Amino acid sequence: MLFRSVTGNTRTTDFPVTTGVLQSTTKNTNKTTFVARLDTTKSNGASLVYSTYLGGSAQDAAGGIAADSSGNAYVAGSTASSDFPTVPGAPQFTRTTQNRDTGYVSVLNSTGSALSFSTYFGGSSGDAATGIAVDSSANVYITGITASSDFPVTTGAYQTTFKTGA
């Protein structure tokens, strides 16, 4: 089978979700993320494997999606929701900004029924994850934008301090 993962944004409360998924109803009507998986091996077109909402009670936005060889969907984006779904032990399980969006990274299992990983990802001044990739060793790469001087960086990174334009 050949599967394709799709993500985007919706403002509707009647988006076509499937049964048994992570989030069958939206928590807001502003804008929320959706994640879907399609089986594209059908000779007459694609069939829907699953479709789910992913978000909290404030505005959420998809930035990118990738899939691994097991069919897990890796989703990155931004959220203004203080109740965006995170998992126990997440590196950042609460928002670090009150008035601006922050990034998020979530991993849905191959059936769209559960999160195997989900965390906020950002600093205190507004951030967004705009792209994501996963390699064959399950290393995850995220790209995006930040306005946060306290954005989480690792020791030895190429650029460890925030620089502003003049």
C-alpha cells in the first residue's frame, strides 16, 4: 500500500473525521489543525484511512507534515492554545508565551488514534514550526521562525544566541 499523510487548517465543525481517532470534534471554530492519512493504491483514487482534528481551544495552524516507514505522522505548526494536547514527559508541556503563538511538534500513530509524542516548542516571544522531516533513523528535523531570545537551543549549535536585524 502507498500512503500519503496530509495536514492543513479548517474552521468548520463538520470536517470529515473518522471513528476512533484522537480528536473527533474541534475545540474551537477559529482555526484548527487537521491530520489525515490517505491510501493512494486504489485504482479509482485515494481512500481515507483516518482523519482527525489536532488542537486546543484557541487558534492552531499546521506548518508541515512528514511520515516514517511505520506510518506515524509527524506534524509541526503553531498554536495559541494553552490546552494543546501534549504527552506526559514532554520537554515543554505548557506554553511559554501568553499573547503570541508558540510552535508545536506532535507525532500521531499510524491509525490516528493516539499521540506518541507531542510538545510545545518555543520561547516567550512567539514562534512557529513551519516544516518537519524525519529520516530513516527516526531523527526529526524542524524548521521555523522565532522572535524569542529564549528559544530552546542546544550547546554546540551553529547559532546559540538570538540576533535581531537592525
